[in-house]
Amino acid sequence: MNVMNITSAQYVAKDSDNICIKATIDGVEMSVPLAPGNRHYDEIQRQVAAGTLTIQDAD
Amino acid sequence: MSRARDFADLAGAADAGGITGKNVAINGAMQVNQRGDQSTSAGSNTYFVDRFNVYIQATAAANLTQSTDVPSGQGFAYSAKIDVTTADTSVGASDLGLFRQVFEGQNVQQLAYGTSSAKKLTLSFWVKSSKTGIHIIEFYNSASTARQQSQSYTISAADTWEYKTITIDGDTATAIDNTANAEFYVQWVLYAGSNYTSGTLNTSWNNVTDANRYVGQVNFFDSTSNNMFITGVQLEVGEQATPFDHSESYGETLAKCQRYYWQVAGSGLLVGQGFYFSSSEVDCIVNFPQTMRATPTFTSSNNSGDFGFMNNSDNFDTWTAQQFFDGSRVNVYTISGVSGTAGYSGYIRMLNSTSKIQFDAEL
């Protein structure tokens, strides 16, 4: 019920740990926490599981 | 209405557990509008007046605004307005448009669904639309085996405020999961394709069959001349619609809304206390006015000099990311375009009218 247009997703790392996902959702760049219950994170995970989205590694 | 009738109604509502804090819906008077005007995004939810969003799965589009068009003499100052900007006259089978509020499961446990004591629920609201005819409202429980029921109401006269009430039975079969997540939906249907309309309208709690969800719904999106206003949304336990509860102050409603969304926008406003974590990184602790429902998504504006580290005249365009959320605060940081001495501290301000930070824990 929370479908979104996610056109890019990439982990952001600090001190070698991934701390969030930088994602472009509905045309807006967002800092999405790695937190189940956050609707953007949950949708990213749904689309990854569906094979329609890949989260790029951090730079 | 007579005083005796008022007391009888109140007694009935009290018996049903519907007096204290009776409105389960948040911001039903459409007073709080932190985001400002919005436009729909195809295939997505678009939040506008706080706690309400429009979902459109198609090419149709609308402007979503807070309006001052309200039913006369009812004590409302605002309504939510949906104004069609792109029509959809050739409705595809999967096309769908919804106006809705989504509820945390833990906020509707009083309905006692999944037990023999499941409570009736009454929705009341004011609506005005240029599109007359049959409209559908859906009540949806997103349990592992989702449940739903739909009820119809009729907009009888174009461009005229009408008061509607709908009462549904409780669902004795399936509980609403007791979580802080999206578990219960109240959805005003705007239009729907044949995937949702080809069966028989399901008017009691059942497992979801898409074809039975929105049967009979008119196409609100059949003309760019169409618009709809809604206010006075009240969802209360029991079978009696009582007058809208105006006793809640703006501040109380705002606080409820800030559990789900909060922003700071505009020139001269404070972001928080910051410091140079290193010579090329500025960190800032942002304190939220309310404990948020979940770790929020952070969005920052990104324009030349939107933010400034004030003891060093070190202006920068945007924030890189967030970390260390603890419910009521978070650390945001930037590693782009800043330069200073590690350990130096100062306050961080918004410098432009375009400056904005947003924290979104919506459902």
C-alpha cells in the first residue's frame, strides 16, 4: 500500500559502517535510515526482494 | 436537536466507549498543514494536510491544498482540497486514486478486533464536490491475511457541503496487529479501474478480493473541472456519530502530527548546536519537538548557502546524511563544502527562504 518510485539507492558509510541509504524517491533525494518500520526503508527492502531495485555499495 | 436528544446520544456514545478523546483520526479539521501545498506523484502517496495523503496509481493528477472553503457554521476553518489537474477518462483496469488516513495498530486496539467484543466504528465527515454520485469508503486491516470492507455514500448535489456518517460492525475474526506501523486504513476512493470494480461491493469484513472493493465508484478524475473538499473527519468507537470534537487545541493537534512529520523551513531559523567533527565535517544535533513514531527519513534542501555554521561564517548547501537517531533527536552531518577546526562549536542556521530540513516518519 506504500508504493514509491525509487530511481536510485546507495548506502552511505561512515567509519566503514553503513549508516543509511541515500535514495531518490519520487524525484527527491532522501537519507533513509536502516530501520524497519520506516516506510521508505520498508519499500526499498520490498523492491530489493522483488528484484526491481539494487542498493549500490557506498563510495 | 433537542437537549434530551444530545444527552441520549452522549449516553449511547459513552456506552460504546466513545467519549474520551473520541476522535481516533488526527487533524480531522485539517488545521495542521506543515508541508504546504502539494501535487500528486503518479504511483506514490503524497502527504499534504498533516496525516492525510492521496495515492494515485495512474496518469491522473491533482493539486492538494489546504482550503478555507468550509461548511458554514460548523466551526471549521480549513478543509482538504483535491483539485484535478490531469484527467483520466480512459480508466485502466489497475488505475486507482485514494484519499486516506493510515493508523498505527497500537492506536486502534480499543476496537477489540479479532474478539467477540469487536466494536462498531463510526466515521463522520463533511464533503463538497463537483462530482456527484456514488462514492466508496474502504476500511482496511493490513493483517497478514488482509481484511477489508467498503461502504458507499452519495454526493447528492454538486458543489454543496454535505454531512456523511458511516457505521461499520467490528471484525470478530481478525485482530489488528498491535504495532507502531501502518495497520489500519480509512480510504476515500476517488476512482478505480475494473480490477477493483468488477465484482459485488463487499460491505462486511472479509478477506480482500480486489474486484469487490470499489464497485460503483464514480470517476472523480474524469474532468479537470472536478474538485473535492473534505473536513470534519471524525472516527469514533460506537455506532453514534457525535458532533465533531473541537475541544482539541491547535497545539495538541500539531503535537500529534509531529510524531509523524516535522520540518524546519525558511530563512533565519535554527537547525541546532553544531561542531566540527573534523576539519571537513560539520555535525549537528537536531532535537525533535515530539518523539517520532519511527526513525525518520531525512531530507535536506540543496541550494547555494542554504545553511551556515555561525561562528565561522562557513556556509554550505546541504546535509550529507543522518545517524544516531534515538527517538527524539538525531545527528545530521555534512562533508561537503565546509572547512574549520575540529572541535570548534557554533550554532547552525537556515540562511535562505529555500532552506529546509524534513523528518518523515509517516505511515
